[in-house]
Amino acid sequence: MTGDVIPVVRHSCGVRHRSCRTTARCQWPRALWVHGCLCYRRSCWATVSHCRPSGQTVILHATEENARAALSRMAGGCGGGCQWEHDLVLLRPDAFP
């Protein structure tokens, strides 16, 4: 976990999604769950945990400040079996054709 922002530059399906939630579900199809801000037709921030072998967990945030605060809380661990593999990702649903 470095705190650096990872912009989503490649999209899984090529469809222009209307919300960050559907963009996240498409970007991480193996995610165990996606929770948080719907953020229709605008960018949002995602904290992504890659700690579970069965898939990622994704929390969406309306602001970078909220996402960074959540990421700093994850620094102590995101649960049992945490491997400290967390990312801060900028999602832009409108950026993909």
C-alpha cells in the first residue's frame, strides 16, 4: 500500500457504464462485494483490497479525501488474513467507449 492513485486506464468490457458501481463490478468481476457511493456519470474513488484469494473487495467513495481516510484505516489490516495489498483507484465511468 503506497497511497499512490491508480487510474483505471483499461476497461474490461468496452461498455460505457453510468455509475461507478457498475464500472467497478465490470473492472473487478471476481470482487466478493462492491459497496459505497453510486456516483452517477462522474468520477469516484475506490479502495480495493486484494487480500482474499477468492476475490477483491471494493469500497466506493465520493471524494478522494474519504477514500484516503479509508485507506489509512486499512493500514492496520482489513480483517483476518490481511496481506496489506490495498489500492486507491480513480474510477471514471464516462472515460470508456
